[in-house]
Amino acid sequence: NAGVTQTPKFQVLKTGQSMTLQCAQDMNHNSMYWYRQDPGMGLRLIYYSASEGTTDKGEVPNGYNVSRLNKREFSLRLESAAPSQTSVYFCASSELQGYTFGSGTRLTVV
Amino acid sequence: DQQVKQNSPSLSVQEGRISILNCDYTNSMFDYFLWYKKYPAEGPTFLISISSIKDKNEDGRFTVFLNKSAKHLSLHIVPSQPGDSAVYFCAASPFYNQGGKLIFGQGTELSVKP
């Protein structure tokens, strides 16, 4: 099925470990986004990429880096995970206003 | 500073009755508003939208109302069904039809009881 694919679906990290969350879309969308969802906070934008080769910070970029590898793929990296980064992470892509979300990655940092 | 606010974390309604979910925003530059629906363990999915040139948009059982002077929008679901039980997010953008990032509210968890 066409859409946004995120891997992994679940991950447990120890404090200080690093990892990369992967995201790929097959809809030929120009824009891609990373959000995190926390109880009572809704969806907060971490980073976004308006087009291949560009990335910009969102509301909560600290502790994260991103790479827009090509038009299809947009990865999110945690260099040194902290318990405050325990969250559900969603990748999305869009053309104009049509956002399509992946099914999420549930990350726990212990 | 929360630019899009959903002040009710939860709402419970009886099947067949109307569900009204509310959303307030502070940025007068927002001119496009959307509602997303999210089931557990899934990503949010688009439900309905409205641009600032309208005050109402209807799609089947779902209607969104926009009051620009009050910076307020609401989602009405009539009649409510148990399958509507989900978390609903309001979102806003200042760039209608040009793409760009969305600002989301905190979400309201709707429970429709049979």
C-alpha cells in the first residue's frame, strides 16, 4: 500500500545510546516532517524538510538531527538519548496540505 | 506558547447524539484549519478541513465551523457512532494551498458509548 513507512515500530534505548529512526514515502511528496506525540502536548514538530536537500528546525529540535537522504527518505537521529525523549514519533509527508502520517515509532529511553 | 489549543482532553457522548469538539487558536495569520483523527497504535488520518474564506464545511456526518473573529473552530459529528471513538487533533497552517508545516493542538479523546 502506498503511504509512509516508519521503522522500527518499537525501540528501547539506554540513556546515552544513539539510534536513527527511518522514514520513507512512496507518494512523490516534496515535504516531509518529524513529530513527537506526548500526553497532554499533542503533536509537536521536531524537524521538517520542505524539499529534497533542505531541512529546518521545528518547535522542539534539541537533541535531534535529521537527514533528507533523497526525495523518499527522511531520517531522525538521536545522538545521545535521554529519558525526556521517551515518546511516540511520527513521520509525515505532504503535497500542499495533504499530510499522510506513518504509523509511528514508540521509543522508550531508560 | 501553544498557538492551537484544545482545552478539553476528553469527551464522552452517547451513540446517536452530537459530538462537539472545540479548538482555539491565537495566531491571526492562520488561514487553513484541519481535523485529524487518531486510533491507538496508528498514525493520524485526515478528516476534514476548512479555509478562512469559509465559515462552514460539511462532509457527511462531519461539519467544521470556523469563527474567525473569535479565533475558534469546532467539529460536529452527527450522529456519533462507537467507531468515532478516537483522539481528534485540530491543526492550523498560515499557508493555504502552498504546503508547509502544521501546528497541532493537544488533542481531545472522544468516547462514544453504545
